Amino acid sequence: MLELDGSEGGGQLFRSALALSAVTGTPFEMADVRGSRPEPGLRPQHQTALEVLVDICDATVEGNELGATTVTFDPGDPQGGQYHAEIGTAGSITLLFDAVLPLATVLDEPLVLTASGGTDVQWSPPMAYYRQVKLPVVTDHGIHAAVTVDRPGFYPAGGGEATLRLAPSNVEPIDLVEPGSLDGARIYSTASLDLCDSSVARRKATAATEQLAAADVDDTAVTTRYAATPSTGSVLVIRLDFEHSIAGSTARGKRGKPAENVASEAVERALAVRDSPVAVDAHLADQLVPFLGLGGGKVSIPRVTDHVESHCALLDRFGLEIDQVPWASGTILLG
């Protein structure tokens, strides 16, 4: 039984441990789950991930209750099929999908997971980023996965719904070091229907297009969407298409924050990625670590964040070593 210290990270560390345990067949006990957080232990979205992995793997579990700070997970063989999860309120659907996505490498049959909760909430990848930045990168490296969105869900009520579809996959070595030239950008602007009269989604997209053009990014494509949701919200995602890689940036709206300011925030982050020598943005770097460990390869990243550091340390505990090599103004991760 692998003994893990949950105080070294937050909910993502716990979800990644579940995924790696399921893929490698290694049981673990995690103590002090989310110990450094203001509310330690399992919260609803972490418990939902645990319950979904228990169902998929027919796992034996101890500590499956809200607030639990010690959890034991002993997986069986992951099985395909139809699964459903209700996170409740605005718990992140994209983070739930993160806990399941690596299982594509050990499935014998397709898997479909439909989840309700938040699609675009704080501290997690917005759904457009997940679908348009992360998934294209992992599918380019052997993972057969797709996500469809029935409806968005913002904080605090959530109410969104999306479906993850996986097919048996063989992850391939990742080779993302030199991004090459920038071919263009894609802008995805989403807002709740109650913001349609003030043209929030359109204003964000227009401002982002103009600001990118002023920075010599002229080849842009724009997608805007309004959707009926229980809570007011908006999000902007910019995808950068390089010759050899994909990167992205995001920004979320909030009450009192002009749409144009949301655009400026996302554009500033996008231009920082464009002007760096690395192949992926900092958030994607963290999300690629498990696949780098499983399939090998190399990725250049802007910096080693706390999430990247804890993720690499976790993979090492499961026998999947990741080396960090200084490079240019960033770091190369070697799997």
C-alpha cells in the first residue's frame, strides 16, 4: 500500500492519485487530504471524483465521506460503460474529467461519463480551454477522447452538464519543445443569457480581437455563445496555434468587471506565452504531466509551478519518473 501525504497539494493531488492508482493498479492511502486548505478533507467535488473512480474500477475504499482527511483506495480493473456523476452546485466538471482521462490508456471498452456541475468556475480549466487546448494536445499523442457540452454552468449554482467519451488508447511520447511560428489565434467567448442585452460575449471577443491585432496577431477566428444558466457568468478563452504546439489563456468575468477588461487580461496572458520560447502555457504544463509520465517524451514549460512540482513528485511515488532540466527562460520536463 503506497502511503501518500495529501498536505503537499490540494484536490488536484488527490484526483491525480486516484487516476494514477487506477492506471497502474497501485493501491494507496492518502493522509491529511487537502490539509493545507482552509477546509481540509474531502469536499463534494473531490468525493464525487472518488465515487466515480470507485464505480469505474470496482475499487475498495475507506474514508468515502465529506470531510474525510484519510482515504484508502484499492482499484480493480477499470471498465468501460456508461457512468453518471452529479457534483452539485458549481463543482468543476473539467477537474472531474481530469481524474478519468488517463484511464483511456488501460480501457478495453469505450467509456462515457456524463457529469453535472460547473463548467466554467474558478481554480479549474474553463470548458472551452479543456476542449480546444488540452484535448487537441492529448489526442495528438494517442488519447482517444472527446467532450460535448449540453449547457454551461457558472458559480455559484452550477447547473452545467457535459459528457466525456473515451476509447481504448495507447499514449504516445510527447514532443513539445520548439513551438515554431504562430499561425493564428482562436477566441471563445461565452456568457450567460442574461448578459446578452449588454453584449458581454461579443464585446469581450471584439476587444480581444482588436488587442491581438494591435500586437500583430491578425489571423483570428471568433466563436461567441450565450446560454441559459442558473447563475450569471462569463468566460473568455484564447487558443494560440503554433507551428508545432498549442497553448492558451483564459479570463473570467465577474460583477463590476467590464468585458473589455476581461479581454485585456486574457490577451496579456496570451501574448506572454507567444513571446516566450516554450511550447505550452503554465496551466497546460501541469495537466500534461501524467501523460508525460505514462508515455514519455519532453515538454518545454515557462516555469515549474507548485502544481507541476507536486504532480512530478506524485508520479515519482507511482514509479513514473519526470526529470526537470533548465532550458532558455523555462524548463524542459523529460518523461
